[in-house]
Amino acid sequence: MVDQVPQAQQSGVGTNVKAINATVMLLSQKIGYLVRNEKILSQNILVLNDKLKKLDDKINSQSNVQTTGGASVEELDAIKAQITELYNKIQGVKQEVDQLNQNMDSIKGDFVSRKEFQEIKYLVDAINPLEFVTYKQIKDLMKKD
């Protein structure tokens, strides 16, 4: 029967078989790529799962440290309260210093400056009023008191 099939049909069937064979080869190649990509993805998933497990363990160990060795929430709240109290005290001291500075500025005219004091001291040392008082005058002054 094969002999009875005309040559044109045989060449058409051969072409179709070659086309199907090429398509099957392409599909086989694509399946090979899919299998390779699936292996790569599964390895990546395993690596990511390991990293996730390590991270989870690390988080759990840190929470254990906080509850056993670190400061508890109550201790942190107490520390925060102390910090707030100290901050308020510092603000109060700062206000008092500002008030003292304002008071000093307002009464500054009632006091001598350091330079003026040094000038007065120099004059008193230069004149030395005790040299002008006699011994008898000092005794008389002491008897009066």
C-alpha cells in the first residue's frame, strides 16, 4: 500500500513528520529548561527558608533575653518616668538661672565691677589710712567702744 501512495503525498507526510519532530524537540528543550528552573527555584526556597528560620530564632532569642536578662516593660517605664522627672527638674533649674540672670541685670548698678574693686583696693593700699592714726588715738577709740 505504501507503494501505491504517490510521491507527492510521501514528501508532504515527511515534511509534516519533520515539523512535528522539530516541535517535539522544542517542547523537550523547553521542558528541560523548566526542570532546571524548578531545581534552581527549589534551592532558592530552601536557602530562604533557612534564613527565615535563623531570623525567627534570633527574634525569639532576643525576646527571651528581654524577658529574662534585659529590662522588663515595667523597668523601662520606670526609667522613662525618671528621665521625665529629671528633664522637668533641669527645666526648672534653667528657669531659675534665667530669673537670676534677669535679677542680676536689674541690680547691677548697686554693685561695683571687678575692675572698680581693684581700683579701690589699690587706692586703699596706697594711702593706708592706719598710718595716719596714732597709737594713742587707737587706744582712745578702743576705750570708747
